[in-house]
Amino acid sequence: MRVFITGATGFVGNYLLKRLLKDKHNVKILSRHPEKNIDLQNKGIEIIKGSLDNVDAWKEALSGIDTVIHLAAPVTFWGSWDFYYKEITLASKKLFEVSLKQNVKRFIYISSESVVQKKDSIIDIDEAYPYPKNPNSNYAKAKKQAEIELLKIKNTKTKLIILRPAYIWGVRSKNMEALIDRVKSGGFVWIDQGKNLFETSHVKNVAEAIVLSLDHGKDRGIYFVTDDDTRSFREHLIPILKIYNMKIPQFSISSGFAYYLAVLFEAFWRIFAIKSQPPVSKFTWAFTAQPRRYDISKAKNELGYKPVISFEKGLFEIRNSLNSN
């Protein structure tokens, strides 16, 4: 199959490329700096120079493509609405529109669990759960709006698949490493002792869901993707901290107080136009404090999805990676 990927050099993209090459797919990727990806060219991957800011300049590269996988998105979770709207919503809409004109057969959009997160507990929800009016960050709001904009575009030729992975972890995960650094620096505290239900998606399971979406899934289908192994945030993090031989944090605050701090910090940061990320935001609050468990029956039934790596095997890979460095 002829596949075109945005965000291919990122965390998920790196694992996805290995899987696609193993399965003998013909792969093109988008890159601002092809000269930095010579190793990928040597593996037979065609690199198209460009960005999502100038899609019209390289749109012919989509001619003859069977599937576009749109992974690219900002890796920060604090910033202005204009930034996220441009980089996520408008960029996704433009890429989809151009894909339609180039007769791409399938468009896979990698969204986020955050599109349904605000403040309430979301236990045992599925894809029919309504969007909150205002999700808890501009990142989530832009992802939500991108889903809405893509679903509004009428077409009969290009199938649209939307995947919503939960928190993505695994070897070389920058988000996981940032969390480890917070613990190491003493800047981490538990919320509700870390006992709230927490969903994860190992990067290899995300790659599996994407690969299955090349051939499966209903047009305009939306699918949550998780490890199908819900545990508390504490049960997820402590085994990882032990691999790093780190002291387990003891201090905890309530979710109510943490949310109050998030609102306070966000207001202060906005009033004084501080560009750095606040110590606590509503997005980071939800990460550990919002109880959630997703029903992934739809992904199982329509994509044929089931996790290819367990929590224990994911821990084993992290341990091996540290030992080999």
C-alpha cells in the first residue's frame, strides 16, 4: 500500500515507520528538513520537503497515495488558541481537503482522548459520549474542532478514520521522561494519592491500531485506543519509578484543591502573558486527577484491534533500554 505520513519523525511516527516497513508498505513522509533524515532515505522511504503551512506547494506528492496518516501536531500543551487552531484545526482541515482533491482513498487522523475531557469523571464512556463545550485546554479544543471540521466535509471517495489514543507511553517517550524529571526534581505531588483510574496507550498498541485502520474501520468512524488495562495512575507510575531506582513521592493533595490551583495559575499566566507552561494547568490536572475508563469495544469490533503489548512487557522494554545505555 502507498502510505503518506505527517509527523513521521516523532515518537509515534518512529514506531509506525518500523511497522509499515516490516509489512512492506511503500512509504512517503513529510519533513521540513529532509537532510536530517538520510537514514530514512536509505531505508527506501521517500521524503517530501515541506510543512503543513505550505500544503499546496507539495500537494502533487499525494497523487497515487492510498492512505494519508496525519500524526503531526504540537508537542506542547500550553499556548494561545490562535496557535493551536492554526497548527491543529486548520492544518488538518487543509490536508484533508487536498487529500480529497488528490483522490486519496483513506485519511487516518490521530486525535486525542483529551477531546472529551473537562472536569467530570468519565468512566466507561464510548465514542458516543458528547464533546464538552470547552475541553480543558486549547490543545484539546483544537483537536475537538479538527474532528468536527473533518466530519463536516462531505465526500464519497475518501474514507475518514479518527483514532483517539489515551496517554501514549513507551521507550523514548518524551512525555514519560518529562514526568520522570518532575519526580526527580521534587516538583511532583500525587493528586488524591494517585488512586484515580488512568488510561494508557503503549506506542506499539497505537501503531497497531493505525496499521489496522489501513484496511478496517467504517467511514467517519471514531475509535478510542487504549491498552485495555485500566489501572490507577499510582499503579502505572510506581513500577516505572522503581525501574529508574527513584524514591516514591509521598505528598498528595486533593483533586479539588489541585483544580483550584490550576485555574489560579492559568489566570495568572494569561494576565501576565507568560509563555512558559504553568506548574499546574487544567490539562495537567486532568492527566492525573480525572477518573476515566474508555469502552474500546468499537475498536475491537470494527478495526479488529487488540493490544499487542502488555503493561508488563512495556516495563520490561523500558528496563532493557536503560540497561543498554
